[in-house]
Amino acid sequence: MFPSRRGLPVAMKPPSIAIVGAGLAGLACARRLRAAGLPVRVFDKGRAPGGRMSTRRGELAEFDHGAQYFTLRDPAFAAAVEAAAGLGQVARWTPRWPGGEQESRDLWVGVPGMAALPATLAEGLDIALATPVAALARKAGGWRLMGSERQELGAATLVVLAMPAPQAAALAAPWSPLARRAEAVAMAPCWAAMVAFEQPLEVPFDADWSDDPVLPWLARNASKPGRAGPDAWVLHAAPGWSRERLESPAIEVQVALVERFERRAGRPLPAIVAASVHRWRYARAEAPLGEPFLADWDTGLACCGDWCLDARIEAAFMSGDRLGAELVIRYGG
């Protein structure tokens, strides 16, 4: 249905492209397409772009409850981050680690929250927020994007699924063998607890990775640049522990993780002024495909995301950017 642009008559109109998912992969893909003048619209179920690069804002505290930081290895991603740094929207994070042995890590975060980077990348894009796509349907010349009540949300000749592998598989299953590739990628869940204290917690570190089977990651949100408010911490539970309690009541998860945090801190916690939890059902790809993206050119479906390439924030951008570059080669003239 969609042969290479290199084999098409010059006058043939390029396809309209819909991207489902406004996380880093979807945004990177859309930016490539927009820069080439290709018609593209992004759909996302959230109230703001960013996916797992999100910031929870409460009355008393703010928390980066999803992705904690990102690194810079890919030149295209580094260029995007450097541009955002020039606007004051990202900065290096140098937390104190137990023993100080990891202080040389080059870690970056959004400012004043992790959501700042996707917000920057989303500028100038046509994005329909709070618009979940529940299904795809065939139409003459392409696709219809359908909502949960079977209402048509939009139409396109090519659809990019920039979402976790299980969700991409569900949308692609009736139409493309890509679904089987996506179904094969296991994604681990993660319960995230957020807790803020009346007084700072007196411990000699701001972040810590460990082999704790319950609570392997914890971070003092206030140690990141541009953060304000009380002493706020983010606690990420282990994949196995999270999977076993995936449907547990939120309050039980919250109590268990705060208790484990107190044990890790080695001292009583100060008075808590805010606490909550969030369940990331698809937090991290356990065995990424090792490919930049997946595409079914005959059907007009493609997939991108960190689960295609590598389990890193940067890999999500790389996946979407490389798919966008391929679409420009094929359809951008």
C-alpha cells in the first residue's frame, strides 16, 4: 500500500500520519516528520505529553514519579537536550550517593520537573491530548482511529504506535504481524510511592540503587535542580514485588513501601505531610528487541519505543527519531 517514495511519481501526495502516544518516542518521530513538512497528528490519552517522563503535582509537593533521569549518548538526543538546556528546561543532576562511589555519573533531569523535556519537544506539534485511541479500523486509503465508544477520532494513511509493547500489540493484532513481535516483549510493572516530610530526612545520600528485592531505588526529589517545596522522595518498587502486588489496594502498597524506606534509611522518618502511590503497569522492557523500530509497510503500521531498542529514556527518543527519519526518506520527497 505504501511503497517507497523513491518509486512514486513526483506529484503523488505524501501520506497523512497519525502517531498514537506522546511519550518521547512519539514526540521524536513527530518532530522529524514536521521538520520535513509531512502532515502528522499525535494522539495521547494523558493530559500532558511525556508518558513515563511525568511529574505528579500535589498541593504540598511535587514528585518525578516515573523516569528518574536520562543520559546522553546519542548525538540527536544530545542535540535536543542541549537546546532544552539553553532554555533552562533541563540540567545535570549530581545527587549524593552512599559512599560517593557513583558521583561521576552524567545524569540529566527536566527542570522544574521531568515533564519539562517532553513539553519542550512537543512545542509546535499538533497533539490531541486526553484522547485515548481504543482501536483501529480500515478505511479506503488508510485508517480510522476509534475512541472507546467507537467514535472516530481521526483518519490517516499511516499509523505509528508509540506506546508500550502490550498496548501496541493490542491495536495492531487484527491487522498486522507486527503484533506478534510486540507481544513477545515482556514489560515489567513498577509501583511508585511518593512521600514528603515536614522536616528533611537526615541521611547522607540523595539517591540509591541497591539489590533490595522490595525497594531497589529511592531518590530525594528536592536534590534535583529547580525543585521547591518540602523534602519529597520517590520510591520505586522492584519488578517482581510489583508484579506480585499488581492488583493490591494502593494503601497497602503505600504502607509497605514507606515502611521499607524507613528500614533503608536506618532511622525513624520525619512526620509525613503528603503520600501517595502510582502503578506503572508497563514501566520497563525486560528484554528489548534491539531494533530501532518495527514497520509493516504493506499495511501502513509502524511501532517505536524504548522496548524496540533498549530500556533507557534515551532509547525511546532514538527509536522515534530513527523511525521518523525512515518515514521522511520514504515519503518526504
